[in-house]
Amino acid sequence: MGALLIFGLVCLFVFPGKRSVGTYGLIESGGNMIRRVDLSLDQEVSVFGPLGATVVEVKNGQIRVKQSPCPHQFCVNMGFKEKDGDVIACIPNRVVVHVEGSQKAGTVNGVTR
């Protein structure tokens, strides 16, 4: 079972498939949606978590965590993201950034049975 999970994760990174460039970012804090940002508009957004302010930057159609009070800075080191489905997470400060495509939030894009 573990080998199958590892194989699936390796395939996900080796063969990620074609993903479109995202059009907006969703910023969450503590599991709550804080803001939806347009990736075509350069801006900075401060989001507050348990450790303090995390600064999210949108620039040239991409989004990143620019500053964070977390100890290891993994979220900052992830750099800019632009593809639909990309995620940046600051686990210690409970801030998550999702890149989404042009599809409206809440619409169904597929059904499995």
C-alpha cells in the first residue's frame, strides 16, 4: 500500500500534466477564506495568523509568500506560483494560498461515481 502511494506521488511530480496558468489566487487563514486576488493586478496582502502577519505578493501574473513569521521559511522559499492548482502553505502560521483558473468558485468541473 505504501509503495503504491509513493509511486502515485512520484508520478504526480514527474508527469504533472498540462495545467493552465491561473487567473486568481485564494488566500486562506485558519481554514477561512480571507481574500480572492486577481493575478493580473500587482499587489501585496497582509494576512494574520497565530504567529503574526504573512505578506502575500502578486506580481506579473504570479503569486508568492513574500514574508512570514514562521521559523523555517519554507513558504517563502517556494517562490512564485502561477499554475492552476498550485498551493503555497505556511503551516505554522496557518496561511494557505491557492492558484485557481478562470472557473468560478463552487462550480463543478467533473463528477466521479
